[in-house]
Amino acid sequence: VIATGLSAHTDYMKRDLYLRVKYDLEEISQTRVDPNLFMKSAKWAEFREKSAVENLNNFYRYPNVYQKKAKELQSSILETHSFKAIAKNYSETFGERLCLGI
């Protein structure tokens, strides 16, 4: 996985298991502003081209290393974000309050 280290997708990724692209936090273009998703003052992670190219080159040069990391990340995601894991967490957090028997 190659991504910036910003935004919700980082909830699923462990720091050392993906290639982090450096970025600059910039205001979104005025053409993207809408009342539902992108507000006027919203920021966007604009990736740095040099960093993206370096990461792509590393990924290309050492595919076995990154394939192994991807498998580890997959296992972690399946363990923590499966329906069963989320239902268990939900039940532990809200079960008594909502009288759930999940």
C-alpha cells in the first residue's frame, strides 16, 4: 500500500506496513466546495511528486518485501475490522446500555 499518512485510511494501516508519501496540506480548490462534503476552509493532502515516485520505485524494486507487508496488513485488518470483531466491540461498548445480546 502506498498512501499519504493523513486521513481515515490510516485507521486501517500500521505505520511500518505501508509506504508513506510526503504531502503538503493545502486548501481545496473553490470549484470543489459544496454544502455536503467539502467546506470552504477544508484542506487536502497534496502529495509530493518526488516522494510518490521514490515510493513507487521502491515498491517496484522490492516487490517481495512489500507483498509480505501487505499480507501482514491484511491479517491485521481482518482481525480488527471483520464483522465479528466490530460486533464484539460494539456489544462490549454498547451492549448493556442498549440491552443487546450480540
